[in-house]
Amino acid sequence: EVQLVESGGGLVKPGGSLRLSCTASEFTVTDAWMSWVRQTPGKGLEWLGRIKSATKGGTTDYAAAVRGRFTISRDDSKNTLYLHMDSLNTEDTAMYYCTIDGSHYDTLTGYYYYYYMDVWGKGTTVTVSS
Amino acid sequence: QSALTQPASVSGSPGQSITISCTGTHNDVGAYDYVSWYQQHPGKVPKLIIFDVSVRPSGISTRFSGSKSGNTAYLTISGLQAEDEADYHCSSYSTSIALRVFGGGTRLTVL
């Protein structure tokens, strides 16, 4: 069974940095498009960004709200996905999930649109507070 | 404030049907048939129950169905059961603030 396990969450002061990890089992992260999603009680679910599979260049895309502060990367040797977060503020307090993305193949354009979250990890909690 | 608009709560009695709406814009729900729905029980991880507007992943009950009209997507749950009590979140591919946007979630109460 494919499993994702996030780690690295905790308490961090405003302005600080944190790196979250997502380790996969029964699955190779380099072969997939993967995302980070967070959830806060007040704002619900929020997509943060994604990394494409290695065969598609392994490039990244981010939501406007975190672009420039958050960075997604991957260590293929450790089969692990990362989310590096800088300049954290209290609004970044949330549960953070990594996901494996699913796609729709558009027969007209020949493109795969990776847009939904097929498999979710159990999440790791980040609290930003002084 | 979420990009997609869902009712905060809906309720129904066992055996009844309910429908949850998810309203977006011409940049997301209205432009693409790339809508997904997630079920989340309290304290649990979200679970994919619908993608491509109306497709159920393997193992998801046929009591769950999805549809779309214009800028609004719908999730219908028929034959309500106590185990359906959960939060339901919609999501769509988007060309606005993010490649994917979510609704604020709808709490379903089975009376």
C-alpha cells in the first residue's frame, strides 16, 4: 500500500524557517507529480505548490500566497519530498499534508492536467507563535 | 476567504439525499471539467471521492455522485447513512491565484 509520512512540524517563532519532509513507501517520488496542501480551521484547505515528475523536468509551481517564501524539492536517493518554508508568520499555522497528484488526460490537447490530490499523508502540524 | 464558495453546513435524515454546491468563476469551475471532491471525517485525513466532476475512484460508494452546471459544481449523496457525517471539500483546476483552488468546506450532519 502506498503511504506518505510527513515530519518536521513543530513550534517556530515568527520570521523563522522550517523544513517539512514527506517520505514515501511502496512508491517512488521521482515518478510522480506531488503537492503540498495545508489546512487551517479558519481557511479550510489551501494548495501550496507542486513538483512535477522527473520525466517532466521536476519543475515546481506555487500558489501566489506562498511564492517566494516556500520551496518544494525532492531527494530521490531518500525517496523524500520537502517543503522549505521561510519568513513564517502566524497565518502559516496549519496542518501540512503532502499528496500524490492525479491527472486527467485531455484528448484534444494531448496534455495531462494534474489537478487533484489522489493520496494524502497523515499530515504534520506547524505552529508559528512567539 | 476561499476561492470557491460552499455552504457552511447541510443536514439530512438517514435515507434521504442531499446536494452540496460549490460555486466558482469562469477561471476555474466554469472553464474546466476538472473538479474534485474530498470527504474528511473529524480528525482524519481528506479522502478523494470524486474527480473529473463526476468520476468515482475505485472503492467509493455509488451513493456519491457529482455534476456541474456553469460555474457551479454539485456533490449529491443519496441514501444518507450515519457514516456520511463529515466535512466535504470541493476543488478545481484554476488559472487564477493558484493552479488549484478549494472551497471552504461543508459540514454534513446526518440527523
